[in-house]
Amino acid sequence: MAHVSKQGQSDIRRLLIIGAMAVIRWEKRKAHNADPWLKRLLARKPILVAAIALANKLARTVWAVATKQEVFRAQPAA
């Protein structure tokens, strides 16, 4: 059985994960304004798995902004 290779540029993937880990560390220190999605994810999953999920979310956001050629508009916090 063949192994599954990682797709895409490894340097960009690494930077997204480093950024996601920075966000998670910041959210743990400043828990009063934590993103509800990230808070629920961290309650259910290990930190590295949550970082990969957050990096994926960041990558999809960056891709959407780049392809639509629009300015990013963050959703207001509930």
C-alpha cells in the first residue's frame, strides 16, 4: 500500500502551522476573548490537531480573499 504524500508547498504549510500555534498560545493566555470555535476545538482535540485545523481554516480564508480579490472583513464577535 502506498503512503499518502503531503500536497502543496511545505514552507507555506509550515508557516501556517506556526501562525496557528501562535494564535492558540495567545488564546490560552487571553481566554476572555477566545474564539468560540477554537475554544470548543481545544476542548475536544489535542493542541497540535487544533493547530492543523486552524491552519487549514486560515489557508482557506487566505485563498478565498486572494481569488475574490477583496479586502478581508472579519466577522464580528458574538
